[in-house]
Amino acid sequence: MNGAVFPAIDTSTLALARAIIQLTLAGLIIWTGSRQEQRAGTHWWAAGLALHGISLLFYLVRYAPLDSLITAANHLTLGVSSACFLVGFWRFGHRPVRYGLVALIVAIPAVSLLVWEWWMPIARWRILLTASSQLIFLAVLQAVLASAPRREMAGIYRVLRACTVAYALLLFWAYGSLVELLPNAARVPPGYHGVLFSVGSMLFLLALAVGALALQYAQLACGHADQARTDWLTGLLNRRGLAQAADEMRARRAATSTSAVLALDIDRFKAVNDRHGHAAGDRVLRMIAWELTRRAGPEAVVARVGGEEFQVLLPDTDIGRANRCAESLRDACSRLEVHTGSEVIRPSVSIGVALLGRDEALDDAARRADAALYRAKTAGRDRVEIDPAAQPA
């Protein structure tokens, strides 16, 4: 194998370039994360990149009296760097951190140093034991990346999983070849071995860094999308968010299933604002929203579609269950008390119920629910009315 196929590359220069790139990307990740309210994971990713870059800088030091100490620093920063990446992905996905795995990935290089560097110096076993911690890190990372926290991020997670598998294969080849565990056909000359592994390692770290940046920008985009479909006061979906949720619900439902639409309106809400002020009215809206979310059930979709108007979608529900749910919501809201100084506001709601057919547009069913709601209002308020078309024959 000659230089025409593999041009000579100075591994020290390559390590320095990698360290500079990784420290720069760590700073970029911190800067991008500082622009977000939810920074979960971002600083851990940056720490992982920075520590890995620092471990490469240790590799550049050539001073014989400190060789053992430099080796220790290189191994330990590599282990801590891997742990930081894992913590970052756990935090970013709002999942519990597996501290046992974190400790294991950090402890293996430490034990390797104690046993095979200082007690019984055998470089081959020290290298293999430290490499095993990296393989554990990659296996855990692969599992963590199996499920993205948001559907919009699934593509990024898939790419990172593919990069993780590729790097695991490179790691196995590199260390297996180095300690002569692989057949001669799988080996390359020592000089090229270091270059190939350095380039592969650099590409993997770059993939992690670019993936971290892409996830941060995806999180920003998701936040803007959530704001566009969420009511600022109550935290419920707005009309746009409700329409999207209905489309998603329709895609999941069976071909013969029906759902229900509940249209709710707070009775005499204008009088509440006129008498007690808009701050009190906002408190009533928030309490009604909270009660609807709590009582409607985990599968229900609750939205605020107007000033004091709400809608609730109940998937896979017949008219009997929808009516019982509506009565439960009406009763729960009538029991609420909102204290405003010396007075107490006791709100009530009127509700109209209609069925939503499998292939029916949400707006059509909502219009029938609104008509039933209007009848509830004219019949005295604080009551439930059912769309005549949904009444049992």
C-alpha cells in the first residue's frame, strides 16, 4: 500500500484540527441553546464536544516525564465526554438520566488506567478496556436515539443512529486491528491505521455536533409551530390546532368509528367581564380550561375556539358516552368558584353535542354542535342539548 493511494497525513496536525473544530462547534451549540427558553441537553452536548477536543489536545503533548499523566487525562476526558453526550440526549428528550450507565462509562477508563497503566502496565489491555467503554456508549446512544421526542425530529434521529452504527464498526475494526484481534486482511499499515481512525472519529463527532445543532433548530421551529396552534391564555389548542388534531385523529380512527364534538360556551361571560373586570374573566377562562382538560379524558382534544367558546373532540365515542361526558363537564364547571376580592364568581356552561362521522369535515359537525348549543342557551343555560341528527331513532 503506497502513498499514491493513501496520502501521508500528520496525525498530530489532524488531532489539532479536530480539537479546534470541536471546540468551535461546542461554542456554537452553547450560543444556539442560549436563544431558547428550553435549553435541556444543549449544554451537555457542548461539554461533550469540548471535552473530546481537550482530550485530543492532551494527545499532542510530548513530554516523557508526564506520559502517564497525559494518558490518564486523555482516557478520562474521553469517558466523561461520552457520558455528557448521553446526558444531553436524555435531557433533550425529557427522559430520566440513567446514572448507572453514566457511571459505568466513566468508570471503565478509570479502572483501565489503575490496572493496566499503573499497577500492571499492559498497553494492549488498557486500550481494549477503554475501547469497550466506547462500545457501551455507542450501544446506549443507539438505544436513546431509537425514539425522537417529536415527530419532526425523527429524521435527524435516524441519521444519527446510522452514524452511530458506522462508527461502532469503525471502532471495532480500529481497536481489533491495533491489538491484532482481526485477520491480516483486515489490517492496514500502522501509519494509515491512525489516519483512517482519526478521520472516521472526526466525521462521527461532526455528525453528532451537526445533529445537535439541527435538533436545536428543529426545537425552535416546533416551538414556533406550537405557538401558532396554541391559545396564549389557557394553553389549550386554538382553532388551527384543533383542525390539525382532528386531521390526525381521523387518520388514526377505524373506518367505521364515529367521534363526538362538544361545543361549550360560558354563560353570561360578558357580565363577568363588565362587573369584575377582564383579569377576573381571564381567571374564569383558565379555570374552565383546566377543568375541561382534567375531566374530558386522556384521549380527548380540548380547544378554545373563541372568546368564551370551547370545543372538545371525543374520539371513538357514541352519542350516549358523549352525552354523559358533556353532563360531567357541565356539572364540574358549575361547581367552580373564582374568588375576586370579597365576591365569588360561580360560572356555568352550556353545551351542544353532535356526532362526527368518519369522513365528515370537522366544521360540519361543529356547526350542528353550535346549533345544539344555541338551543341550550335559549332553554335556560347551564344545560346540555344533543343534535337531533344524533338522537337514537
